[in-house]
Amino acid sequence: MVDGFAAVRRRVEALPPLTVDVVLAVLCYLATVALPVKVAREGGWPLFALAGLASLPLVWRRRQPVVVAGLVGAGTIGLAVTGILGSIPLPYGQLVATYAVASLAVPLWRLLVMVCTGVGVLVSVLVLLGQGAPTLGVAALPFVVAYALGVGVRARRDRIGMLEERTRRLAEAQEATAARERERIAREIHDIVAHSVSLMVVQAEAGIVRAAGQTRTTRTFETIAGTGREALTQLDRALGVLRGDGPSRHPEPDLDGLPELLERARLTGLHAELTESGARRPVPADLASAVYWLVQEAVTNTVRHAAATRIRVCLDWHDDALDVRVHDDGRGPVPARSGAGYGRGLIGMRERIHAFGGELHTGPGADGIGFLVAAMLPITPPTRVGDGHG
């Protein structure tokens, strides 16, 4: 029974407030005019007019609770003056108006309305209806209950508002703390890493000057300097995201950047090849960036760990997916490359690909030759992990 009542209450609360108030006003009106036929005949049209005044203004009880209480009170007094009120079990409209005032009005108006209501009950019972003190107590009890219910609803609403405000302030405080921590981390990374990479670039550029005339050495220093400058650019982009500075000042790398990436790999002495099959299709910018970072990580691992002479990058386009394969002829099995940095690189690859609903496989190439990184990415990926609302 409790569950059924709770379900009904939830359905009622889901209704528009105006609909609820209209239904409530109509019910109070019908309850007021639902009198024995004889009383209704004797009351005539004043009964229906006064009953309307004592109930129908409840439609506006949320917007003007004090004014509504005054109108309903006037109608209730009118019913008492005509003697009809004595034939009605309860002044339904006045009770609802009392509840509305207790729930919605400010303290001063609540006090004023309740004093006027008390005087009205006193006059109606003792003077207009000619009843005694015991009847006065019985008549006043429903008003006390209605007022107490309204005060309880007000207290519950204020409590909910206070908790929501506290939750909002806690969320803001946590967000501010997280922002300060991100700024601290970004500042430390910038001070340490950016300084070291900048120094590397300066030294490489100095090496270009000293190695003038030595083509191979000059190209090596140019590669170091170019890689360092790109690392600074990428570091600036990453720190901008960490600090929450908004959009990066540099565009995210995409598939068009792969030829340049492999050209830099060739400067290290590696024979790098890029092949593409199938019709290239438009892909989201973040997915194209993920493919770029995947290939870059694989190429970097080959240069650092594989002792390879060749590397091949293949993009295979399908109607609903893009297959990416990076295969080298290096030392091959994963145990041969068991370095902490390499392990983190594989983890980063897997996280990027899985974020787009893709699959990643790494391991020895065909016949155990070299190392293979193979990824399958949907062309239209599902919602990325962490992008959901609420």
C-alpha cells in the first residue's frame, strides 16, 4: 500500500502545477456545492456564487497565496452569513488556502493571514452559526492541521534548497581545487620539461653551425632541432588543455601529417613507407588525431627499441572502419622491448583506440618477423569514454 501511495504521489508531482491547482479548485467547489437537494434549493444561486468564491481562486494559490486566502475567506464568511456553511462538513477551500499561505507566504503575511483566519473562525462559529466553545475547538482543529502541513512542506523545501546550495558550493570548491592542482602540475612540467627541451633545441641549432659542410651531421642536428621544436609545440598544447586555457593555438595533427612524420623517421636512417588502400573517407578530427598519435608512438618505439631498418604504415579504408597497421623488421617479440617507457606507450595506444570503440593488437609480425601494431577504428565511433552528461 505504501508503494502504491508513493507511486501515485510521484505521478501527481509530475503533473504541471497549474493542472494540479485547477483540479484542486474544481474538487473543492464540487465538494462545497454537493449538499442535500433541499439545502441547495433553498440556497439558490448565492450558494453557487459563494461556493465559487470560496474555492475557485485556488487556481492562483501558488502565485498569490495571500490574495487567494483573502478571497476564499470572504466566500467562506459569505456562506456562514447565509447559513449554508453549517450544512458543509468542512470549509475545503479555506483549508487549502491556509495550507498554501503556510507553505508559500513570507512570515509577516503568514502571521497576518492566520490572525484573520482565527478571527473568521471565531466569528463564524460563535456568532454566525451560534455554536458553543466545544464546536469552536473542533472547527479550529482542521486549520491547525492544514497550517502545520504547510509549515512542514516549507521546511522540507528549505532543507532541500540548503542541501542543493551546499552541494553546489562543494562542487565549486572541488573544481577550484582541481584547477589549482592542474595549474601546479602544468607549471612544474613547463619549468622542468620545457626548459630541458628548449636547451636541447638550442644545442642542436648550435651543432648545425659547427657542423657546416658535413651534410649528414647537419641533417642529424636539423632533425633533432625540428623534433625538439615539435615537442615544445605539443607540450604547449597539452599544457593548455591541462590548464583549461580553451582551444589550442595549434591545430591537432591529423592524417595529412603522416607523410611528414615518416619523413622525419627517414632522417634517422630508417626506411619508412606509407601505403593507403580504399577510398579515404571523412573522419572526426579527434579520431584522425588518435590515428596520428598511434602511428607516431609506434614509429618512436621502432626507432628507440627495435634496431629496425624498415617500417611500413598501412591505412586500409572500409565502409565502416579504418584499419591501421604499423609493421617493422626489428627485433620482434614484446619481451625484447620490455622497457618501462615502451610499456606506457602500449597502454596509451590501447586507451586511445578503446576510447573510440576500436580494437588494438600488438605483437610479433608475420612469421615472427619484426613487431606489428594493428588497430581497427569505426569510421563513426560511439560516444567517447568520459564524454557522457551527468
